Amino acid sequence: MMEPGDKAREEGFVLAAAVLAIVVVGALVVAGFFASAQEDRIGTASRYSTEAFLAAERGLNDAVGQLTRTQLDPLALDSSGVLLTATYRSGGATVSYTVRLRHVVTGTYLIESTGKVVAPVALAGATRRVGMVARTLLGGGVKRSAIQTFGPLAIGGNATINGNDAIPPAWLTTATDCPGLNGVPGVLAKDSTEVTTFGSGAILGVPNPTKQDTALTEADFLSIGPLEWADLISLANKTYSGNTTVSPAPSLVSGGACNINDNDNWGAPTTPTHPCHTHFPIIYATGDMRITGGEGQGVLLVEGDLQWTGQFQFYGIVLVRGNFARPGTGTSNLFGLLKLFTDGDLNQSSTMAGTHITQYSSCTIERMLRNISALNGLFPITEGSWMDMSDAGAASF
């Protein structure tokens, strides 16, 4: 039989247990709310950190997509500056980026982009920083010789291949933006013993007329800097299908402006006052191409074989997947650079004869690069160009 005191003690124990349970449950509820709030804060902070990262990434992409040699060249070697800034809305936040560049090696730049959350105020200040190493085609290794050939090359008649750097005669009074002149070999060949002359044919160059490089591959012939054959074809703004015969010449629209939509208008390289003098197209022939005269400038891409006859002048870079033939008729000149892949066949030869000059000209190449927008910007280096610099402290320059 339970005594009255025992019952009181039991009720007291139940009360204490109930209070303890309420405290525990309350603590669990509070802890749940706290954990939930923390998770929300962490999630929000992570989201805004991601917004800052995306802003920094956008800064890098905009730098590569928008900056041109006109903006980059004033940066002296080892100097730096802020070249791009932007503020915009993203994911419910206001974000910004600031892009700085340092000119580390001639034609090569370290790009740092800092992304930051500007608003809302409670989360403003979230910051991420990314970097990239990129270069212009000035440092892209496009200037190695007047002619580069995979297969045999014969120079005859009165043809001359000249690697002694020169400004085209028609540009002597206007070429104020040309780089310093630096000679190169006349011919760079996979097998220099297959480069021959006959008649009055001549090869000139620095330090030697002909240079051999047995390591040359297809990519060395069918590319310009980091842009490979497929990239260049995608950028072409004039295309010739199948086997084609053409005699390009500059043309004007009714108002006197350059008719850039004329497929046979390849610019006016020999007349500095002509409206088409700054028209530098990228021309692509899907088969063989035969040029019977005229003039042009820019980049010429030929999927098959290329033949020049008659009076023809070209200023720029010519890439030929097949071989090249210049028979002994008329006078022709190429100022710039010619690459002959000869279908990767060491037994497929190219011939130059007649009155022809292939003249290496860094001035021509430089002016071409400046006037073709797709070639006038920054290109990330092939390997290891991107880096996350968020934990590296303050901006490095």
C-alpha cells in the first residue's frame, strides 16, 4: 500500500521529468532553427560566392573577346593597367568585375579578373579572383620564313624568294605602324635538300637562305598561331566552292565605299588611298584555285592546289594544303608568308618560275593581323592558361 509521501515523491519526479523533456525538446527545436539558419546563411554565402566567381569568369571571357591590339599595345613591357570594368545584375544580386592586365613578355599578358558582389548590402563584398595567361598573334610564332614547305620546292626562271624583311614599296610612305625589320630564312623546309634552284632562280635569307626542320608537322602548315585549319575556315568571309579560276580586284558600292560583299574583292593593297585598302578578308577555296591576275590581301586558304598566272599581287598569309605552281608567265608578287603542306607528301613538289617574288614582310603580316578582327585579339595559351587566384591574397599587380 502506497503511503501519501511516496505519492508526492512520485508526482514530483514526473513533474521534473516533464520539465526536463520540455527543456530538451525546446533545445532541440532551437538547435534545429539555428542549424537551419546556419545552413541558409552558408547556402546564401555559397551562392553569392558563386556569383562573384561567375563575374570574375565573365571578366576573363570579355577580356579575351573584346580587347584588341589597339588597347594592348600601349602597355609597355612589365607594365599593368585596368582595361575592363562592368557592373550588372545576376541571380538576384548586383555584381561587378575588374580586369587588370600585366604585359609579362612581348605579346604575352597575365590577365586577372576580380568578381565582387555589390548588393544586397548584407552580403556585399563576396569576392573571387581568377587569372589567365594569353597572347596576341604578335607572339604567336607566325613569322618563321618567307616560304615554308613540306615537300620539294624548285625555284627557277627569274623567281626570287627573299627572307630579308621589307616593307612593300607601295606602303613606304604610309607604313608608320610597322614593327622593326628582322630577317628570316627564305625557305623553311622539312628536308632542305629538296629545295633547289634552276635558271636565274634565287633564295635569300637570314642567317641562311634555307633552313631545315625535320620536326615540322601538319599543324605547322595549316594554322596561324593558336588558330587551326578548321578555326580559320570558320572565320572565312569569302568562299569559293570546287575548282575555281579567279582574278580578284577591289570594287566599290554606288556611294563610293568599299564593296566588302563582292566575293572577288580581296582589298586594294597597292593603293593606300583606295577605300578598300583596309579590307583584309579571309578567303577559303574548297578545291583547287587558279589565279589569273589582279590583287588581294588578307588570309588565303586553299584546300587543294594553288596556281598563279599573269599579273598578280597578294599581301598577307597564304596557306595551301596541296602544292603551288607559278608558271613562267607574267609578273607576280607575294608580300608576307606562304605555307605549302603539299598534302603531307615528301614526293609532291611545288614550282616557282617566271618573274615572281615571294618577299617576307613582317609589316604586311602585322597590318593584316591588326585589320582582321578575328586575329586582332587575345588567345589563351594552349596549356595551363587558367588559374583560380581567390586564395592568393590581394591582386598581384
